[in-house]
Amino acid sequence: MTIIRTGIVLVCVSCCLICTTSTPIISGQENKLSVTPSQDVKSPELDQQKTLKLDLELNSNNVEVTLVNRTGKTVAVWERWNSWGYRMIYFNVRKRGEKKIFRITRKEMDFLRNFPSFTPIFDSEYHGYIIDISDTEKWGVPVEVKGLRKETIQIQAVLQVPETDEAVGDNVFVGIVKSKWRTVKPPHKWF
């Protein structure tokens, strides 16, 4: 995948991570499926005037999730290669017009090397993740969701971090941030 930015770009091949920058992502991928802005979601752990925002963009063969920091301070989030951050991002999916929600999550994994590490996101900057949900070795897509490949669906990205001793000790963000629901027409090659 080609990512073009006017700012600094760091891509970690092992975890498909785009590191912090304050300029928007412009992807070399064609066939963008979703371009509407996401909603700001206030985290109960943060001041009510300040928010973390989660954006979701669907490409022809992957999903881009961007966490935008508008809190007025630096916020630390777990890196996704360790057990604390490995499953912090997941997706809610439903058929348009229906209430039943299915969850797409990363599969459980045994970690041979594991320690808590995090990335700081400075105020007014963002942290992006390129996710390949179609990677069946890493992602568990429920059978019910696979049956929706030819249907118009709605999808929402969720970043959820539980309170742990490590999160408290390292002052890592604890809470839940959700993107706005996106309505997407088939085909869905990204899952």
C-alpha cells in the first residue's frame, strides 16, 4: 500500500501502523468506499470539553482507523504488537436497518515476547492504523458477517482499553472511543 503525506511518515510493517503526524492521510488505493467525517466521542476519563475522535475509512482491501487527539494534552495508547494493545481495536458490523451487531476482533494469540509499550499522541495530532480484516490468521470474522458480503452493511470502529495496573502505571488511555457508523454498499472485499 502506498501512503502519501506532507508530514513525517513512519510505517511499521509488522503491525501495519502509521505513526503520529498532523496532516491527513491520502492513500494511493483507489475505490474509497467511505469518505464522510466521523463523530467526536467524549471519553468519560477526559474533560467533557475535550475529546478523542476515531475516524474510519474503508478501502478496497483494508480498513484505516485514525485516532485523533483533541484533549489538550498528550495521550498515550498501547502499541498493537503487545498483549495490552493487540485486541484494543475491533469492529461492530450490522446489516443496514437491523439492530443485531456482530463483532470482528483479532484472534487470541500467545505472546513469546511481551511487555507493555505505548505511543504518545500529542494534542491535535493523530495515530493511524491500516488493518487487513481479510487476514484470517489474525482476524476472526463471524460466519454471519461473511454472509453479508453482498448486502449493504453498517460498520463502526471501536478502540477500547480496560483499566489495568500497567495502564494506570504508564498513564495510558483507559476507556472506549467509537467511530460513527458507516453505511457501505457491496462488494466487501476487505473482509
